[in-house]
Amino acid sequence: MNSVISILKKPSAWIPIAIPLVFFAYLVIYIAIFGIVREEDEGTAAHLFQIWLALEPFLLGYFAFKWLPRAPKQALIILALQIVAALLPISIVFSLGL
């Protein structure tokens, strides 16, 4: 468990977890305040989400490429956390059709 925590302290491990959690929190707060609003222009937040959505596989791939050969068991645990974190905002956006 200590090795998982030591790897989790590396930016390549925690950044792919932190960014989707920030988007998830933003979506929850936005929907709580404004509700589900359809607009012509998607807005800055939607564009940032789309950029993140394109970059997230590269972040996960970089982590996997760097850490799977060094510590396979620990890296798989963190990779699973990264994937679950990425699925949170994606699931809200797709389930609500935003």
C-alpha cells in the first residue's frame, strides 16, 4: 500500500485523477445552480471539457507507459482509479445529453 501511495504522489498519477474530479464538481455545482440549460454556444466550460476529453487518454497512456513496467500491480490500481475518475464527468455529460 505504501508503494501505491508513493506512486500516487507523482504528477503523472494524480493529475489524471484531479482534473476529472474538478470537472465533476463543476458540473454538479453548475447543474445545481442553473439546472440543465441548452444554449446555442456551448461556452468555455464545454470547450475545456472537450479538450480534456481529448487529452485524458494521452495522460493515462503516459502513466501506463511509465509505471506499468516498474510497478505493475500498483500501477494497475492507480490506473483503475484514473479511469473511474474520468468516467464520472463523462457519465454525467452523456447521460444528461449536455
